[in-house]
Amino acid sequence: MITMNNRMIAIIIVAIVVVAGIGAVFLLKDNSDRLPLQSTTKETMRLNVCGNADLNNYLDERDIEHIQATIDGKEEETLLTDANRDGVIDQRDIDKVREIMEFRAERIWYLDLNGKYACVEGPIKSVAIQYWPTLQGLIAIGAQNLIDYADSSTLNSINSGQYGKALADSGIRSFGSGFGAAYDFETMLSIGVDTIICGSANIYFIGIEDRYTETTKINMIRLPLWEGNNVASAYLTLAYLLGSKSYVDAAYEYMAYVNDVVNLINDRLPSASERKSILVTYYSAGASALDVMVECRGSGCYECSVIAGLNNLASGINSGSLLSSGEIYYDTDIEYLLSKDPDYILMLHNSGLFKTRTDQKDAYDWWTAHLTTTNAYKQGNIMVSAAGLTSGLFQTTLALMIACQIYEDEFSDIDSYAKLQELVDRFTLLNKGISPSSDDYFDVKVNGAYLYIG
């Protein structure tokens, strides 16, 4: 069987992880100090900085008015009203919001993707990143110059891969790995960064916060840079935590792009009763073709199919949306797919971003040898993509591509590749300073295979 760790390690080592997603936040209170992830829609996209009292996507005068109304007893306290996290709603919270709005706050509290309140102390001048989606998030908001260290696999991809080649000579160094609990704690303390940016505490740098002391503490920024469908929200929150207006402006631009794509999809989808079913699976070329991993809630890949307007048959798995590799991914076998018999199967592998159609076809031929009895195979409804394309920066755009393929009549006049080109041009470094007429220009219709249809 393919194990969860093998799946994650495989992606980390060899996948160029890409991402685009709808920011959404997931804050439903329970009886503990944790707030469970709930996949939601763009209408509940939320800036998770404490002080965003009205729980929208902006930190502005309306939040100050909301805090004042809370002080006056006219509004209820929300999850983010207590801007300075001192347990009291008063003028100091209003002062804190103004500090954050004016980018002069030395300490900012936020709600991380594991539902924990955490404090970030600035100024942030040097960061270490874990996993490709984190790199892409920093690039998307223009903060890549802050990166001094990356995990070894991400750095290897930067130095050898096309996506990160613009940073190959920027002096980024490796700290080893932050996956699981196998990181070198002493190394992390010694490298001199003030901030580590990564994802779930159940997947990356497990337990590191518990090992810090007052003299050894490093800021931990844990945001859904690929988990779920929360990427736009993560970028916006990250931009405020890093304390730069230019980063915030870029994050809002990305959020607007995501909203545009999501609205385009939602406006054209058929009625719920007419929507097709799907399972999103992950295969490892090093394992038996009979072993299957199903992408569940929280994986980003699952959410991509939902954004595309499909009925994902794995909806009952990980219904609590726990952000741990043992919950996000379901180890099973080919019989599970045969029993579910979805209209479509989306198979993900670690091909990265820019493999050729031949590469994708080879993967399709290898994986589908045991799927020939499914209706999806018989109808030509098995698709191949990369795990990174369906979670993170490129998630929403890939969802549009899927919707255009499956609901062809409703999307016949939409050029999803044009939206992909826009994403590449605006939020990556691939074409920075390069003219469309140049031979070096990355043309998505020429370079790379993103969604192969068998």
C-alpha cells in the first residue's frame, strides 16, 4: 500500500507544486480552543488577522467601528475582535488595528489554519520556508526576497526546475527538512531566521512550538498555502503578517483574480442534479497499480474538484476536515474505485508543472491498465494532472480547466488557457521582464501539459 508519508514525501521531493485556490475560511467554534477547518465558498473568504472584527476581507475603519460598538455593548465579540489578545475589548484593540493598518505594528496576532491563535513579532527580515506552495505564495505577493532558507527538496527544485529558476542564484540555502517531526531543531535555531512559514502543525515541524523558550523562539506562520481551498485567504493574511503594503496590495490582486475565476465557474455550472461525479486519486509510480490513494477533504485536490462543480464521492471521508496526512489521504485499492464507479476519475501524479503530453499519456497508460472495466474509462473520462496543480496557487485555474472539459456546452466560449496565462504572467516569476514575443516567454499553450484526457 502507499503510505501517507510516502505520498507527501514523493510530492515534496519530486513535484513542482503549484497552486491556486479560493480563499475561504473555516471558522466554526467548538468546545475547545481549536477551530476545525470547513471548506467554504468565496463569500466567507476571510482575513485571519486579529483586529478584523467584522470578519470580512479587509482591515479598515469598519473594524474600528465594530470594535467600538462591541465596547459599547452594541455588537457581539467575534473570533477576531480582540486585536491584541489580552482578553479585554477596549481602546487598545482600536489602537492595535490602526497600527496594523499603517504597517507599524511590532506584534500581530492571527488565527492559524489549525485553529490556534499565534503571535508574530516583527519586523520580519529573514524567513525559512517548507514546501513548494509556500514559495509560490511568497512569490505571488512579491515577498520572495525575504527567503533565506528552504527545505532541501524545495531548494533542489529551485536550482534545477523551471518554475524556480529566477531564484536559483539568490543565495537561498537549505535547512534540511521540516516534514513531520524529523527536522533538526538545533539547525533551525542556529540559522538565524526570524520566521518559519509552513502549513499544518500536524504535517510540518510537528511539535516545534512546544520546544521553544523565550530566548529561542522563532515566529511560526502556519497558513493554508495548499490545504483545502483557502489559498487566497492565506496570501492575504500572510501579507499583513509580513507587514508590507505592497504585499497586501498584491494579495488583493490575487484575491480578485480568484474571485473572477470562481464567479465564472459558478455562473455557468449546470444544476446540482445534472452535475457529474468524480474521485480524485493519487498514484505513485513506485507502487503497485492496485494501490490507490484517494484525495479527501483538506487536501486541496479534493476541493479543486468541488470548485469545478463536481460531486466528489469521497465527501464522507474526513468529514471533520482534519489537517493531518492520515486524514487528508485515504489509502485504499482499485476495488474502491470500481465500487464507486464515478463518472470521472482524476488521477494525480508527481509530474510537476511542465511535463509533456507524452509524459502524461505514459502515466495514463500505466495507471489505467486496471481501470478498463470502469465507466469512466469506457467513456474516455479519465484525466491526468499533477497534485500540485490542483492544490494551492493554480487550484482555481485548474478547476476552470476541469469544468471546461466536463461541462463543455456551458463553457464552450471560455478559454481557460488564457486565464492560466494570466496567472503565470501576474503571479509567478516565469515571465518577469520577458516580452511575449521573446523565445524565453513561457507560453502555457506551448509549454507543459496540465490536464490530459485519456
